[in-house]
Amino acid sequence: MLLSCNRLKSYIKDSKTIDWLKIWDTFTIRTAEVEGVKVVGNGFDGVVVAEIKECCEHPDSDHMHILQVDCGTGELVQVVCGAPNVRVGLKTAYVKVGGHIDSVEIKARPLRGVLSNGMCCSGKELGISDNHDGIMELPNDAQNGMSIKELYPFIDDIIVEIDNKSLTNRPDLWGHYGIAREIAAITNHELLPLEIEEVPNDKENLDIVIKDPHLCLRYCGLKIENIKNNTTPMEMQVFLYYVGMRSINLLVDLTNYLMMELGQPMHAFDARVVKSIEVGLANDNDTYTTLDGEERKLTHDMLMIKNGDKYFGIAGVMGGLDSEILPDTTSVFLESATFNAGSIRKTAVALGLRTEASSRYEKSLDPNMTIIALKRLVYLLHQENPNMKIVSNLTDIYPTKVTEGQITLKKKTVNMYMGKTMDEEVIKDILERLEFKVRLEDEAYLVTVPTFRHTKDISIEQDLIEEIARIYGFENLDPKPLKLDLVADEKDSIFNQEYELKHLLAVKYNFHEVHSYIWYDTENLKMLNITKDNVKVLGKQENNILRDDLSLSLMNIVYNNLKNYNKFKIMEIGTIIKNNQNKRVLSLIIVDEEKYLENSYNEAKNIVKYLFKVLKNIDIEYKDNVNEYSYYNESLGKVILVNKEVIGEINVLNKSYASKLAKKKAIVCVDIDMDKYEVLNKNTILAPEVSKYPVVTLDYTIILNNKKYIDLQNILKEFKNKLILKWELIGIFENKYTIRYTIGSLNKTLEQNDIMKFKEKVLEHLKNNNLSLGE
Amino acid sequence: MEKELEELKISLKKELEKGKKEADILNIKSLYVGKKSRISELLTKLKDMSNEDKRKYGSLINNTKKELEELVNEALEKISSVSNVSFDDTVDYDVEVGSLHPITIVAKEVTDILKRMGFTVVQGFEMESEYYNFEALNVPKDHPARDMQDTYYLDNGMLLRTQTSGDQIHSMEKFGAPLRICSPGRTFRNEDLDANHENTFFQIEGMVIDKGISIENLVYVMKEILSEIFHQDVDVRLRPGFFPFTEPSYELDCSCLICGGKGCPTCKHSGWLELAPGGMVHPNVLKAGGIDPEVYNGFAFGIGLTRLAMMKYKINDIRVLNSGDLRYLSNFKIN
């Protein structure tokens, strides 16, 4: 929202004692964020009132004229001008030679061979209007040679931009007067009352009906005739331009002016077409053409203003073409109403039509503002139209009155929140400056909340504490540490466990952590020719299926990285949605040449084994998996078991799918259930008994025909002997598996005889299981 | 005799100097001190000598042999320490190093700080119910934040959480009062992507509940946290803000770290960076968490981890973070 400091000053007594450039830093920390402060009106100098005395066509141009103007120097000055509205007798803005516009010096120079001494300029060229249709038309009584800034002192202004978002909860700040009230409170100045005109209630009421009183909280109407002057005073035009509105005509401008001044949207209908006003809901599928010429489709929850039985405007959003003020209008029906904030917002959002009016209504405006705004408009209109006639009562339909609020603010609550005992007078003063009424009691303040703060902003003690704290100034509070509480975390957090895993994977195995989206990439699934059905995001056509397989969802990232890398390892710990539940999963993906599949696969297995061993001191097991998803290789799928319970999977993306990502690549995926991992207790480590006698290692190279290592493993597990300290696989060559036994005794050095006996038993066990030894 | 022995030494030295490889030295060795060498020959002859000669030359020959052997050994050692290297010792491979996501690094730093200050680290759910994301947080039904165009609603009646604040409720339900928690996590807003906007980003939520907590406590804690995060004293300022779940609510700005408060494009020339919204926990939120607002109060805050990471690493396009592009991400080595 843009603010004019000239306007703000007019509402505050002794406003000269406020530094209007600097006050905004304070305003930011007391009230709302200021996004910019700009001095305007200083882009030109040497511009004076000049009267066109002679005007003839330029011989070499089809649109330019040669003018002789009187700019108060006693001599006529020759100026060439291309504007269409040049005519003898017109008083306009003239830039003297040596003057500046937009910081550019104006020089005497020939225009198509005719010397032009300075230039006549438009409002746009001066930066006070967007009108560039012609040169400015100044009042006839303006004195020739007078500086434009002397004629229009309001051109010099400071324009301030407030962040609208920081005003969402302050319906009272959507107009200049409300902002002035804040500044007066912050700087301890007096806010001047608005000049309004009371309207006598000695005529007929207008025919106004509210059908849905919970959606239209108040509707005030007034009919005025004999409005002959529909020209907006220059000061209002410049003000509206500075705050971002277009000047149209007096009646339209006044409604906009009131919206900018008080935050109250108003509407002026051409009284000739108004029969009776009804505020009620639309019918589904009806259409209505708004002022901007767009045909809008209506629904049954949109509140409409109806004229007789025809739609007349979308309440609080935008009027229609047929109610527009026409140039020949002399009578007007004024509307000043309050609507339900939520209803207006929904309508505006549904229609994709957020207007200045709707964005104010959706903040919950004070219904008591309607009548003030109307009386203010009457006052301002009357000034320009001394002969206007009010022809109706100020008709006020107000079904449920909004009253002031009452809050008991306990002193102990204030002191607790502020962290110190606050002086009662300070609190009373702050609240009263903000127009709260305060009655001091023993234990509390009885606070009356004005209606303009009571529509949604202020309803509980804490709301008042915010008012006190911000005006008191947060910078005036002393930061204090919390009391120390020595309570230890009951358990290592999942965050830490996740970090520990990722850190280890990055440090030891050179994994790169990535983040991906919680939904599948639609394009990527399409490319892989995989269809997924899971929870969906509403209202989205692409990337709308939530992932139920973390590794699969990473294939998009795999695909993109394969454009730059031949091999890589990535990881993510993320959420998947499975069976309608959140699930944390660790995914590891190893991408390498297809010919190295065995390496990648074994690396994946070893990594998982390592992680569980190091971080949980748990020995995991692998078991063949029945794959849930057909895109993973049927025979290579493994489940990871902890105490016989599945905690994860190792999979290899099927060749037919991998080949869609890149040629001849093998993609190995690990998925570990972090929800289960998190609650796994670390196995305690007990100090082992270590023999002081030497150990003996014995290597056996065993030939496996039509068997896998797991078969050998199972066979060897059954071979029990008290001398075995450990056994392990140390190498594979073709179908020959080398196993190393480490044997020893706690009591003695093994003798040749003991070793021989052991060897015999090994051979016997192997033989019994139809295994033979290699070379 | 003496002369011959002396000459043997000199000629051995000359030979050894010529020897380049270990094999050369070994050849020389067998020539000068081997079984068929002149010195061995002299030693054999010694036993045929007169007793007087034996006495005269015995030790001389023996000592000379030792000296010759020493010379050979020295040469051998020298050669093995110089030229025995049979590989290229200048080879220099790139070290393969893994990486952590910048958000992970920043989240770790922030949670470590909060842990030192006595906060318990918790973690919430990305798919959340309307109750925990809005209702329990005092966000009314018709609040703009609940609109479809801001929130990802799901076809199972849940939504993707728009804030980590729901973890305030989960934590109060789980731990009760007093309470000191922080919750880092991923949140979602329905936004069109560009260099500054993401629909998926990270926040960390903080909450303190105890008896008699003041705004002054909040200012102190926030100042501490930010000073620790940025490893320097930062100025903070509070501005009034509005969030349904806190009252009073604040926007917390910290002095711009890029320009030091003088004003620059990053801080939109204000000298301040909007960093951590927060405020005193709204009584309705305490009630929703099963805590009596007449007995306890507290404060809560949020810090944008994505924002912090971008500031820390000077990332100028937010989309990099969820791109999975290793050309960027592999540079975030663990430190």
C-alpha cells in the first residue's frame, strides 16, 4: 500500500515536529514493515504557469504548433508544441529554458527549423499524473509566471510503501487515517478528527434489503442529485496518482479517495438506473459482466448486489458495466457497506479477481466505518458542488451491531510477558494513545477495545500485551536468559541417527547426499514406462503422485547425473508414503557400468553390513526377496534381516528399465526402513576372552558345483568345533571359494596332533556334504 | 704388501663409483671380497707365512678385508636407497570424497547449537493432518493459508505440511510441560518454481514452554542462536508480525551479514534480514497441546534452513537444492 505523507500530515496536529523521512524506521518496528520511502515532485524545476497568446500551425509538421506564450516576463516567448489541446487562452505548465524535467535540462533548440524556447508539458512529464493526452490545463485564475509548485504545493510529497502482508491482521490500517492514528500514537501527537457532514434524516429511506445478514453486515445508501461539477480537484488527482490510482471523474475518484483515506471501499451507482437494492447470493451458473468487460461465471456462494431482479455488482469485489457512472450523470446512489471477510475472499479467489476493495474487505473491516465514510464523502462532494441536493435519508441497514470489546488485562500477565513490573501509567497511556479506553483496577486493567480493532485483531489479553510491547518498544526490553534446567535427552534423536548414517556413508563410501521431491517425477515415470498408484496431490496434473519407493523416485536424479557422470553413488533419507502412512527411508544408489554389476552389488551388501555393525553392533542377514515391484530384478532382490525381521531391501533395477536411463549401466538400490532402524537398540559390546597362546590359520579352497556361497555358509555353520575362533570367506576364483579358519586354544599352544585332528574333521564334514577341495 | 693392500682399496673405490646398479656392486663385491678375490688369496697364503710375517701382516690383511667389505656395503646401501624405486613416485590421483547436502550441514549446525542450549531435537511428519497443521495451531477455517493455492491437499484427506509448527502440538502431547524442543524438517507450499521460490523447503521449529516465560527470554534466546549460527555477534530487532499460533507475534530481523547493516541488495537496502518469525505461544495452541495456559506460557520460533544454507554458501538459485545435480552438490564436502 502506498501512502502520501502530505495526506497523513493533514490528520495530525503539529505534524511539522515529525521527521517524515525518518519516522518510517520506527514505524517498521512499531507497526508494520515499510518497504520504501520515496521523495516525489522533485524531478523538475523552472516550471511556471504560462498562457498561450498566439497559436499557429508549424509549416513543416502535421501536428506541431508554434505558440507565443506569456510566462509573466512581460514578453511573449516562442514555443513549439506537439500537443493536440493547444489553443489561445489556455493556461498550461511551461518549462523555461534552463529548467529541468526528469533531471534533463531544457534548452532553446529548433524543432523542424523553428526555434522553441522551452517546452509546454503534460502532467505525466511532470510526474504528477499518467495523463499524456495533452499539455496540462491549469485554472484560468492561475497567475502567469507563477511557479507550478507555488500553485500546487502538494506536488512535493513523500510516498511510502508499506508491505501489505504485514497489514493482514490490521483492517484499521488500510487507509491513511488509520496509519495517521498509529503515527500519532507512536510519536505522541494528537490525531485530528475528520471533517464530515451530517445528513438530516428527514426524507424517505431508500429501498435496501439484506437477504443474508451474516454475509452483509451493514449496508448504507444515500441518494444525491444535482451534481453538476464532476471534475476532481487537482490536489485529489495528484494524491490518487501518487498512491497508485487512476483519476476518472469526481464521483469515482471520491469513492477511491475514501478507500485510500479510511480503508472503506465505496461504490457510486448512476442513480437513474437504481430501482431497489437487494444483497443476496447468486445462482449457480449465472453469468455477470463486470466493469472490466469480463463475463464472470457465478456460483451459489457468491454474494451479489442486485438492482430490482438484476445483478448490479459482485458484493465487495467489483461493480458491473450497467451501473457505471456515465459522463452525463448528475444523480448518484452511494453505497458504503461491510461484507463477511471470508465470503469476499473466497469469491475473489474463485473469480481470480482480487481488487483494491476485495483485498480490504477480506481483512474484516469495521462496520462502523461505513457511515463515517459516507458522511465524509458527502462533505467532500459538497465542497465541489455547493448546489447538490441530498434526496434520501442516509439509509442504514445494520442487522447485528458490532460493539466495542471488553478485556480484563491482569497486571501479573502483563508483567510476566514483559519480564518486568510495568508502570501502570505507562500502560494506560500506551493503550489510550491507541484509542483503547482503560479503567484501572487493583489487579487488572479493564480495557475497552474500539470497534476498528475488535473485528478480529484484538480479543484476548495477549493481543493487548502485543500493543503494549510494540509501542513500549522491543528495544527497550532487556534480553534475559532462560532458567537453567538440567534435563538430559532421553534418547538420541532420529535427526542425529540420520546424520550419523549419512556422515559415515559420505566419509567412508563417498556417497553424495541428494534431496528429491516427495512426489514422483511424472516425466521420469513415463520414460521408464512405470505406472504408480498412491496418494495424490489434489489439483495437480503433473508430479502429483506421492512416492512409495524412495529409490525409484531418485531415478530422475540418476538420469540427470548420467548426462555428466559415468559412475556415482547417491543417497537420500526421505519420507515416502506407503499404506497411507509416513515412512522414513534411507536410499542408497550405486550407478556403474553394467559389467561391474557384481562389484556394485557386493559393495552394496557390504555397506549395509558395515553400517549395522558399526552403528548398531548388529549382524544382519540377507535373504532372497520376492520382489514387490516388477521393475526390480527378480533373482537379485534381497531382503535385509535384523533378528529375522525385514528392515530393508537390496535391489537391482531391471535391465530393460536401466537401459532407458542410459546404455549399459547397472543400478543397485538399497532401501532401509529408518522408522525401524531408529528404534533398534545398539547391541552392547562385551570384552572377549583372548588366548595368550598363538593361533593357527588354515585355508581351504572348496569347489562349489551348482551351489552358491550361502549353501556353503550353511554347511560350514553346522561344523562345530571348540577350537574354531572364527572362519571367513577370503576369496573366490571361478567356482573355488577359499575359507580361512582361525583356530586356537585358551589353555595351551596347539600341538601338531591337535591340528591334524581338526583338519581331519574339516575334511570329513566337507566330504559328508559332498564338497571337495580344489588345488 | 702394504702398498698392494692400499692399491686394492683405491681400485675398489674407483670400481664402486662406476657401479650404477645393485648387480654391478654385487659383481664388484665378488671380485674384491669373494672367495676368489685377491684378498682371500692373501688370507690363504697367510698360513704358509713365517710367524714373523703372520704377525706382521695377519691383522693388516684381515683389517683390509673388513674395510673392503664395509666399502662394498656402504655402496650397496647407497644404491638401494637411491635407485631401487621402481614406480613413479609423482603420481597424483584425485581423492574421492563424498558429500552431504548443504541443508543437512546447516541443520546439523543449528540443532547442535540448540542442543547445547538444552533443546531436544524431534522430527515430525511430512504428510500431516489438517488438525495438526492448522486447527490445533489456531489457524481458522477461512484463513488464506488454508487455501488450495497455498497448500497441497491430498486425496486421502491429509495434506503436505506447510510448516514445521505442527511439531509444537506433537511435542506438547508427547512431552507435556515444561518443554524445550526443536524440530528440523521439510515443508511444502504450492509455489511456482523460480530462482527464489521452491515448493519444497526446510525449516526448523523451536519451542520453549515453562512457567513465567517473557518476551525478554525470547529475545535473548534468539540473539544467542543467531550469534552462534553466524559465529559473530548479530543485532536483532523485533517487528510486530502476525501468525495465528503466537500472540504477541514477531518478525525477527537480524543485521544484514552481507553489508553489516549498511544496506545492500540482499537486505533490500534496509540493513536487516528477515530471518525468524516467532512469538509467544497463543493460549489456544497451549490448550490444543493439553497444557494449561493459566499455568504455563512460552515462545516459539521458526528459522528457514533453506534460507540459511543459501546465505551461508551463497547459493543464488534455490532450485539447485532439490536438483540432485552432483556438479553442485558434490562440492559440499563434510566439515
